[in-house]
Amino acid sequence: MWSLIGGIAAIVLGALGLKVWWLLFLKGLAATVPAILVLGGIAAVAAGISSIKDDIAAKKEKEEEKEKPAAEEVKPEEKKEEEKSE
């Protein structure tokens, strides 16, 4: 109940504040939006570079796995025969 009353009071006070300080709000918004865009762009570039590095590392791992000869699997029957012959 108290949170509902507090929420309504915050909405009313916020609306009154916007009405009284509308021009200051617009100036603050005008200053904030470019800064957020620059920071978001930096984060996106960093994420892109990290993704490219991960892709390159994954390709290198696949190439290394292809270069290694597959280990020949010995059947359990062949193991028994080898043990008997020794």
C-alpha cells in the first residue's frame, strides 16, 4: 500500500518538476544522449573485436584438430589378443 502511495507521489512530483524545469531537462538530455552514444559505441567496438578474436581462435583450434592424425581405436578383442601373445 505504501509503495503505491509513494509511486503516485513520485509521478506527481516528477511531472511537476518536468513542467517547472522543462528547459533544464532538455539541456541535460541534450548533454547526456551524445555521451551515452559514444560510450555505447565504444562498448560495441570492444565486443566486436572480442568476437572476431574468438572466431579466429576457434578456426585455429579446428585447423589444429584436422592436422593431428586421429588416434586409432583398438577394439577390446584386439587388446586381449595382444595381451595373450605377450
